[in-house]
Amino acid sequence: MDINLKLPSLESMERIRVRLNEPRIIEYKDGRKINSSQKTIIPSELQRHKGRKGIYLICKNNQVKYIGATTNFEMRMRIHNFLKKNPDIQYVFFLEEERKDKRLLFEMIYKYHYFGQAKWEYYTH
């Protein structure tokens, strides 16, 4: 039996900013400038992805370097060790998928496609 499965390309995935080019001062909607010295590198775009489940690909120098699945994309990007070790990465590619079985299957297929092997990792975020 043959299985014909076409994976979404990077171009068809959401390209989500996970880090700003430069730190910015947090500004409040009501105009307050309390803690004006406090800075963030988390863009508001990432905050809109809180609780979204799916597969993500992290690229560096136009090459896929890391593939993972998550049950909360926003939280995972905030704590991801690969992103902490590579602060120059500003965007991550994301494919939303609610079903756990499909997330795990796609994660394995993407890993095999890009890295020639599929190693399963337990994840909680």
C-alpha cells in the first residue's frame, strides 16, 4: 500500500515573529509610562498565539535547524532553549493542528524529511 502525503511547505506555514529586532519600552494603552525602563523582546504578534497547538520549524541561515510540536505555541516560544541560545532568530514557521495524533505524525515526518531521522521528544507546551 502506498501513502501519498504532501507536507505543507515553509511558504504555506504561518511566519510568526517571536523576537523583536530591538528591545522596546512597554507602553500602556491608557498612556501611563510606569516602568518606562522595563523592556521586552516579545512581540505582541506572538501573544495572539497563546494556546494554539501545532508544529513549528525554527530556521537559521535559511536552513531548518529545529522541529517540534506544542500544545501552546506562545508559551513554548517564550521558554525555548534553542531560541535562547540563538537570539538572532526572529521568526518561526508554525502549522496549527488541533489533533494530537496528526501533530505527532507531522513532527516525525518533518524531522525525517529535513534531518533524515525521526526522534520523538516528550513535550508539555
